[in-house]
Amino acid sequence: MKGKQKLVGVEFGDMVDVLFEPGAIEGRVLSLDELKRKLHQITTSSAGDFQTLRQKPDIDRALPRLVAAVVFTEAFGYSGIELTARELGAGLIIEAGVKPTVGR
């Protein structure tokens, strides 16, 4: 992951649609702080609030993506994740960015 400039999230539309304010997916950037706040809000919610959340459509796709977004963004030292509306048929996170030009 060295030398890359951003983390791009593929197939995170369900996470955004279910857990965040509505808006376009393509090019949307979610900061690590924003992701962590949402995860904290969910993990510290009451049992009743969590049960209500569990009733939302696609929540079983949204929650794992939130956890993956937090873990990978934090682990690789990024300040956020940029989303793309493209789909690959599986929930993936792709490392993307400008290749270093040093030594070319």
C-alpha cells in the first residue's frame, strides 16, 4: 500500500444508503472520523435502537461494509475512503492512486 494516495471503496452503496445521509455514491468521500463515529453510534446504541436498525433493508450488507471501511482505512493510515458506484460482483476494497514517479 506504500506510495498510494487514496483508498477506494467498491460496492459500498448499500452502506451509504442505509447508514449515512442520502447522496451520490460516485466520488463521495467518507472520512475516517465520520466512519468511526457511525460505528461507535451503532455499537453503543440501546438494544431497542439496534433492533430498529436491524429492520432496515440491506442492513446485513451495510454493517459489514462499515466495519471493513473503518478497519482498512485506519490500518492503512488513510484519512478517508473514496467511494465508487461501480460494482464488481463482490464487496471489495481496492487500493488506488497515483503511482510514485520517483525512479522512472
